[in-house]
Amino acid sequence: MIEYNETIEEFLAQHSADVEEAVRKAAAAEIMPRFRQLAEHEIDQKSGPHDLVTDADRLAERFLTGALGALLPGSVVVGEEAVHADPASYEAIRGDAPVWIIDPVDGTRQFVNGDTGFCTLVALARHGVLLASWTYAPARDQLATAVRGQGAHLDGVRLRSGAPEPGRDLEIATSHPDYTTDDQKRALLGLWTDGVAPRSCGSAGLEYLAVARGELDGIAFSWEAAWDHAAGILLVEEAGGVHLTRTGEPFRITGGNALPFTAARDAATARRVAGLLAGGA
């Protein structure tokens, strides 16, 4: 447990492993026992048939809220399911206290369908600055971490996003059309051009991991809920990637971004995708 006179940097140096343990325990206790075992009454819709929530989401977030709050007294939690219940709680992300940003099951649709493409996302931020993140895919036993200024790692191995191979079409994962406005759809249409190969995204957290690993050239997303992006944005940044909105500014987890935005393997790719999004609008 952090003492009140410790800095966040000191906390991370001493307790990153404790955060990792909490993430793994939440998945072991609340997520994996329900994987491919969900009963119908354990699955609900939120905004529509593509926006699902399960008992695993709710219980894993409750587990992490208690565990992470105990590790860092004075911190607050912004979790997807808590914000769904109380939208005003999202404002804590703009406050002075350190904030844990949690998506207990990112890729709930995949989880419900028995696909391994889901993960738990946790990020720690303060004053809108991302400080550390954990991306855990329990069904694949993969854990990616990032600490500001200290790089990104997957299962202890340093991640470097690199640059796309010259002459090859850019592979870009994009938002599902159901989650885009007409203006955003027009912007995303800018990616349907020579030299770019857009495709629909899966779990946002795993798409960011693919960018950080150099397996995917970039993403183009049209929503800004911090729990979907915070962990991945830092992971890509620390692996050497760049994130930009369609007006050429870095993405802000506190909101107010010009959407869609991109995160890409390198600066040149980010600028190209942002330019296409701006042109499409």
C-alpha cells in the first residue's frame, strides 16, 4: 500500500507487480470461470445488441476497484460499468486525484461468443497524463505493460512498433459503423483509397497491442471513452508509435478530441492516416 508521502513514480517503481497481480486475480476469479460458460441471464444489453455487458464485466470491475483503490489511497476509479450506472462519475478523469481507468472486459462481444480476443485494460493517469498501463488477455495468457518514459513490454519483452514496409498497403483497424456519426463515416471513407487496407476492429485493447507489436499499422477510431483507449494509447506511444486526431493534435484522454483519431506505428503513418481522415470529412 502506498504511503501518502510517496510520489506516483515511487508507487509504480514499488507496486507495478501488485497491480499486475490484481489484474490477473480479477481475471482468474471473475472472468475466466465464465468464459464459454455464460448463462443467458448473465448477459445484458446496454445501448443495443452490439453493446453487451455480462456478470464477468461487473464483477471483475468491482474486484479491481477494491484492489487498486487499496493499493493507492486517495486514488479514484473510472470504470466502464460504474460510469454506465452513474455517468457523472466520468468527471473524475479530469480531477486532481490519481485515477485508475478500467475496462474489465474489452471485447465483450468476443467474450460472449467464446472467442479469445478479449482483454482487461487498466491505466493509471493524473491530470490527464497517462502514467502506466496494463493490457491482459487472459485466454491467451498475454500481459502487456507500459510505464511513461520506460517503454512498453509484452510478457517482459520490449515492444518496438517499427515502421510499415515501404510499398505495402497500410492495414488499419477502424470503428464499427454502428458507432459512428454521419460526419465520422465520411471521415473514415477517406481510408478507402489506394495504399490503405481498412478493416473492422475487434477488441480495441488488442488492436492497440497489435500496433505496438508492429503487426498492425494503425487504428482509426471514432469514439473517445477513456477505458477503451487509455491503456493502448500509452502502450503504442512507449513502443515508438504516435497518436493524432484528424486535426493533427495528440489524442487527449480527458476528451474534446476531433474525431475520428488514429494511433499508428510511426509518425509518418499517423500523419498520413490523420490527413486521410481530415480529407474524408
